[in-house]
Amino acid sequence: MQALYHRLKALFPLGELTEQRENLVFVTVDAAHLRSLLLQLRDIEGFTHLVLLTAVDWIETGEFQLTYLLGNRAKRQDIGVRVMLSREQATMATIHDLWPTAATYQRELREMFGIDFPQSPGVNEEFILEGWNDIPPYRRDFNTLDYAEATYNDRPGRESRDPATYMREKLYGEGH
Amino acid sequence: MKPELEKRIVKGPDGFEFEVDPIRDYFCETPPTVMTAAYSAIIEKLFNWARAESIWILGFGTGCGAIEMRPLMTPRFDAYRYGVQWRPTPRQSNLFIISGYLSVKTLKRVIRSYEQMQNPKYVVGLGSCTINGGMYWDSYNTIKRLDDYLPVDLYIAGCMPRPEALLAGIVELKKIIRAGKAEGANIYAEKFEWYKANQKRVIHDWDMPDYNW
Amino acid sequence: MAYQPDRSQYPQRRPDGTLDIDLTSGKYLKLWQGPQHPGITGNMSVELTVCGDEVVAGKTHVGYLHRGFEKLMERRTFIQCFPIVCRICVPEPDFNEYCYAAAVEELAGITSPERANWIRTLILEMGRINSYMMYLGGQAGSLGQGVIGQWTTYARDLMLDRFEELTGARIYHMFILPGGVRDGLPEGFKQRMEETLKEIESILKDVYNVMYCNAVFKKRTVGIGYIDPQLLDSYGITGPTARAAGVAKDVRRDQPYLVYDQLDFEPITGKDSDIYTRADVRRRDLLMSVDLIRQILAKMPDSGELMAKLPNVLHWQIPRGETYIRGECSRGEYGYYLVTDGSGYPRRVNVRGPSYTHAVALLERLIVNINIADVAALMVSLHTYPPEIER
Amino acid sequence: MQFDWMQIPYSLLTLFIVLNYGMLLNALIAKIAARVGRRHGIPIWQNYADLLKNYGIRSSITHGVMFYLGPVFRLAGGVGLLLFVPTIFGSEMFSNLSFAGDLILALYFVFFGTLGMALGAGESGHPHAAIGVSRGLSQVTTAELPFALAVFAVALQYQTLSVTDIVAAQQGGFLNWTLFTNPFAVAAAMLGFLGSMMRPPFDVVLAPQEIPIGPPTEYHSSYLALMQTNRMIFPIAKIVVYMNLFFGGAASWPVFFIKVFFIYMVSVLVGVVFPRFHVEQSVRWFLVWAVPFGIIAVLMV
């Protein structure tokens, strides 16, 4: 995988290489070079299989991380391409013309994270939620417990405990 | 409101133009009424016996509980012995088994299916998630109490309830029906305003008439 | 002479590529297949636009089963996530447990013991048999052959008995947890498993005779729902659907996990890539699973550790990192993408279910120009389970 | 032919017997089908409970006049078919309202219910119902074709249009049955029979997995109960016609019960293990396999 990294490094401004396993690495690239990197990986290096496309919300630094995970079946390798986006202006170029199935992922990201992919087919249609009127739910600043308590009625009598405290008190006797 | 549900002028195949208001034209908006029992107590008893012995379940697997429905109807458990069978259309079914958690999007479809069923109709909540949210108590997309939105006759607890539990639940439901206490449809009609208010509070995308059958 | 539908009435395409469908013209009809529909694979729906008896456009609607797992797991500790992950996919929950456990182990630097790996493999193969049994019943049922569903559900019940014996539960086993597995094999398990496998083989023989050799079944499935092998990569097609197109995509062989490198098997492939071939590949895959279970039971060590030593799970923190773990489930590549940030909670979990690509982008493409009667069969033949699309 | 008023209560008695027999027979058939699937199956009195329950449903909605009339037509088709052919040969009581030209009337009644149903289901406005109706009519029409040819062959063979006379000609040992005197006609008719029983492989009309459940999608409560009643009577009535034309009729009730059971079982045993045909596939199947038999039968006579 090091050889691959050096080949790519000569062509694109890549960030650090994170070697997770011997056959799985992650690299960072800026949004402008993503498309040409993906094309290089798909057409020349043989990473033809788009495994997944997802996002991670790093709210502390105000960034979204988009992860494009590509697989090369012949060489048994995977590479994850990370792209950092600003949380304020979360817009990214679409790749649905490279992999048609990416349109689905982009629809989901638009709905669940609020990341826009202009020109991706049907990207603004509702995908999973219906009539959602809050901030996109997978963002870190959306609190699902508060939302559920405010929206849905509880049945009286249900108790819930924090497991750590409960186990400390009941099982391990640490509380006493 | 979706564009296809808005009032508009359409041109028919024969060239005439006419106005269409889909929500009003395609559905009936009359609220449900309380249906009284038969005049004679004996006949009502006979009907209750028949209702208990012939339970037609709506084939709508709303959640993961649907996976245990197939074993229920196959050799090991064979619910046909109890007069239970599937119907694919809500018009002909009497029992709605809410098989697990209901997301808001499904709740809307469940309400529509429920309202299309004919009086008397029964609802069984299957799984802990219909009782108080179960595993999904803090989820933003699943309701916690089913009986806020539909009149429930019986709950079967568990995650996931075994087919034996489901069979026991059906037998228990038969007792309720035979005793003439399964009047969920009438309760729904009586407390219609309350149920509708609850439903509308959760379903933000309300683009159907209040009652449709 | 082959049947040639009349396509003169079909909709034109507008310049932007969308179909010009005027519903008021009376030529087209909108049909919703689902969510309340017996011919749908679970709680999802397909919006069909039909012209006569043929579908001219289809659109998948999902989200009826969305519980927000990926959000819920962000507010649960690593060990609290373990009991809920299996709820993501009902018919084959074990892959969630395995992928999640393996991802946590990799980021936390734990290795699960050898014997636990054998038991994990055993459970995954048992789950695969269950899932295929559901599929066989569904595929025959979608064409109106209800009796196959009865037989295979009976066989599945037998397998669920073995699951119950091993794990204590029928559907949600919660057996594979980060660090290892909960328990070893009970007394006499191997022998009862062998009996179950024999019974399953005999039922499969019946199924083969009644379903695969049936002229009507062939007539309804051969040549329908063809997937071009060139589409495999662009649509992310994996699993038996890809293998039926002649590409031996099998994670068990491509990137062996657990103990698959010690087992003797070859990925099953087909040639014709239609509904019949997919059904046949799955049947042969099922038989291969039966064989794999026999190999596992023969080769597995009888004693040894079952759990690696875990830190105090109440204060378990995993350093920052990200990984992707995949496995070959009965429908294709199942994967977990886990990101940790050094706290006691996962930062982000993303589940890659094979149905995600099969049921949305691929189905919308394949569904065009087929008869309404074949929609259910086509959908079942892609073996989609909605909960893994929307989680 | 003079009309005897006593025939009316007698034929109502026939109707009653056939209704109950149909209820039990259908349950028995369901049990047999369940046994193939290794199940125990429904209780034998299940159909009574279902029927009673559907009559006992309190609310019902309508989609228009034809929606009311659909089930009525359907039931009229079943009852009419039963009443105008002799059920028990040689019995004063159970010859019903049969007359000299009843064969033509019977042919008409076989189709009558389907047409009524088509009108009613079309009125319900449900797209599945409309699709089911169009499938049903095209399939029933082609299934009728071999049957009609077989009936012509039989009518030519015995030179009569009266069912009673045809049965009379077949008496005296089973070698006199049309089954043996004109096997091609019987083959054509039995293939058509498979198609008109709405069992796999020819149940694309109902097809729960595709168009749940075809024409009756919108029917419920009492409407459905009427149709259920018809489903108990109509197959039996149809089998009575077949029995009279091809299998020597029945001279007493026990013979009647046994013959009907076995003829019914033909369609059941074929149906249990088969998936269903497409409409165009089944149409082609009838044209390729059943119709030639019918033509041969007509030519041979």
C-alpha cells in the first residue's frame, strides 16, 4: 500500500497515510482534487468497487469528514478517501456519474447530515424521514433523547438508569 | 403537501377539463360512528363466537416482529388451526398485528390501513417497543406508546416475542372477543378527536383526510 | 416467436433525462407495491408507473423501519451497543454482531481467541442457512408456490432450535460480543446439528424437485431480471447476485476473515444472471454452508478460551481511529465502518448493508420494462431486506 | 313441459345440501393442501365461522350500484348453474329445473358470474381490481374455449342439448361414460376446468403477491360473505356439469359426493405444488394444449 501511496502522492496533494490494516488505508485529500483522485483510483489503480460513502461529524473542529471507501477485489485492498468539509458550508461535488449508486448515499447524507450535493439526482427528495422539521438528525448537535421526550409520550412507570452508576452501586458495591 | 395532492385542473382523455381536489374527491372525510351491536343478545353472542373463531390478520409487517409471523403460519406452529389466516387487503381483515416498533412514517400508513378495516376490528401490539418504546426509547423516529394513536386490545411483551407467545396472545384475544369486550373500533370512534390530535402531533407531514375509508 | 410488447405507447424522455409521464392522459397508472402488500420484501414500497401490463418507471421508497441506530449507538457505550446492533437486520442478525465486535476489537487492539473464532464462523454459517431458507420460501411464494415456503420455514425452525440450544434465543442471539463469544457448544450439540443438517438436505432435495425442476417456475424466471456483469461495480453489487453473473465475488475467499482460510470451499458462480440463476446459486450456496458447518464441527478445537480479557466495560475507552470490517452475508457484502474518538462512546457507526445498493439504485434500473406480475419475483431475487437500508 | 310447483322447494333443498357439502369439501380440500405443506390445517367447520363472521361485520361501504350487484351476479351465476342442471340423475326431487335445452343455459351461467364480478370489481375503483378483472376475463375466455369445444363434441355425439338425456345415454356401466367414449373431449374439458378453478398455475387473477388480491380487493363484510357463499356453491355446480357430461352423472347422493370430490381433487393436486403462469403464458398454454384436444374431439364425432 505504501507504493500506491507514493504513486498517488506524486499526482495529488495528499495528506498523511493512516494504515489501519495491511489491506486498509485512509488518506485525506481536499475537496477540489477528490474527483480526479477517485477517477485515478477507479480507472488506473483498479479500485472499482464503491463500498460506501458516509460522513462523520467532527463538531469540535467544525468539520464534516466525508469518507469514500473504495475496494480493489483483485489486489484485496481497500482505500478510504477522507475529505474534510466546513460544517457551515457543507457542499460537495457529486460523484453519481462515476458510480450511479452514489446517488443514494448522497441522498441519505443530504437528509441525515444536511450535506448538499448539487446536481445529484433526486438529492433533495425525502429518503428516509418524512416531514422532518428539526436539524438533520445525524448531526452531533441534535439530541435524540430530548427530541424523543418532547415528541412522544412516555408510559408512566418506566424507569431507566445509567448502567454505569447502577452497576457500580448494585453489583460492585463501589457506591458505598 | 405533495404536488399531486393539490387542487388542480386536469384534462381528461376525452378532452374535457375538470377540477380535481384529490384529498376531497378520492377519500371520504366523514368521521367514524359508533356501531351498535346486533338487536338480539343471542345473535350478538353467535357473531362474537364467529368473530373469535375466524380471525383474519392484515398482512402488513410493520417491524421486525414480522419475521415470526411466517413460523406462525407454517408447520411448527400452524395458527390456521385456530381459525387465523392472512388477508392481503385491509378491507377484509379484522386483526392488525403491529409487529414491533412504529416509525413515524409507518405510523401514517398504519393509521390509513387501520381506518380502512371494518368494524369490529382489533389491534394487537407485538413486542416491547409497542408498549413503551423498548430498545428504541430514545429514538427520534419511533413512537413509544401505541395506545396513544390506536385503540389496542392486547399487548404481547418481549423482544422478540416467540411464536408461542403470539399464539397465546391470539387465544387470549379470542376470549376478549367472545366476552364482547373487544370494541376498539367503537372506542376509536368515541375518542376520535383525541386520537386524531395525538396522531397529528407526531405526523408532521399530514397530507391525508382525517378519516379515510 | 418471442413475445414482443408494443412499445409505441411508451413515454418519451424530456431533455433533462426524466420521463415525460402525464398521468391524466389515461395511458399510465400509478401503482404502489407496498408497504402494505404481500409481495414486498419487508416494510418498504415501490412506486410503479405502469403502461398496460408493463412497468415504465419504478421508484423505491424506504424509511419505514428507520430507528436511527447510527444515532442511538453514538449515545451508548461500546458494550451497550452490543445488544442493539443485532436488531438492525432481522433475518440474519449475527453479521451485525460479528462486524461490530470485530471493528471494536481491531480499534481497541484485542484479539478474540481461536476457539471463539470457530464458534463465530459456525454461527454465521447457521445464520446464512436461515436467511437462505427465508429466501427460498419468498422466491417460490412470489410466484404463488406457497408450499415451498411451508417446507423451508419448517427447516428454518429446525435450525432455529439449534440456535436456541447454542445461544438461548431464536431470532436475536446476542452471542458474539466484542472480545469473543458468550459460551461454548453444549453437550451433544454436534450430533444434533448433524441430524438437523441431514433433515435440511432432504428438504432441499424436495425443494429442488418441486421448485427448480418445475416447468412453470422455469418459465417465469429464466431470462427475467437480467443483470449485466458490467453493472456490478458501478452499482456496488455483491454476494450471490454478483456470483450469479459469473463473478466469483465472495468476501470469504477474497479477504478471508475468522477461520475461512482454514476451510475448504470454492465460491459458487452461475452464468446467466437471471432470476433462476440467482435462485440456483443461492441453493448451491446453502448446500455449501451445510458442508462448511460439517467442516467447522470436525475441525474446531474443543477446549480453549472463549473470551479475551476486556477492560472494565463501564470505563472502556477506545483511542481515536477508524476502520471498516466486512463479511459475506447471505445477500452480499455486509460491513461496519466504525470511527472512535478516544471517548467511551463510538463517534460514528455506519452500516453497509448489501440491500442498500440492490434495492434502491439497482432495482429502479431493473424494474423498467418488466411485467407487473414479475415485480415481486424480481424484488425477492435481489434478496433485499429494508432494515439494513435505513437502519 | 308442465311446471310443477313442488320443484321449487326441492331445488332449494338441493341448494342447501350442496351449500353444506361445499363448505365441508372446501375445508377438507384446504386440509389436504395443508398436509402437503406438513401442516395440520384448518378446522373442518372453519368456513361456517368465516361466513358467519363476514355477515356479522357491522360496517360496510359502497362504491356504487354495480358494486352491490357484483356479488349478487356472482351468486346468481352459481345458483343458476346449479338449479338448471339435474344434480341427481333419475331422481324426481333433485332434477331441479332442468329442461330440454339446459346445456346452452349452463354454458352461459358458467360465464355469467365472472362477468358480473368484472362489472362490480371495476366499479370499486381499485387499480388491483381492474388489473385482476382484465387478467381474469382474458384467462377465463381462453379456458372456456376448450370447454365449449368439448361440450359441442358431446352434444354432437349424443345428438341432444339436454343434460338429462346426455346423462341417460351414459348409464349402464362406466364404459359408457364420455370419459371412455370420447376421451379427447374430456381431456380438453378437464384442461379447461383447471383454468377455471382459480388454483395455481392459473390463479394469476387473484395473485396475492402481485395484485392483492385481484377483483375482490375492495369487497368486505356482507359483500364478501355473498361471494364466499358462491365460492362454496359455484365449483360444485361446475363439477356437477362436468360430472353429468363426462363422468356419467350421479344416481344418488353418495355417488355424487364421491365423484365431485375426485373431480375437485384433480385441480387441487395440480395446484398445490405449482407456481402461477403469466396471463399471456396461460392463454398460450390453453391455446396450445387444450384447444387442439377440443378440435380433435369435435372432428372425431
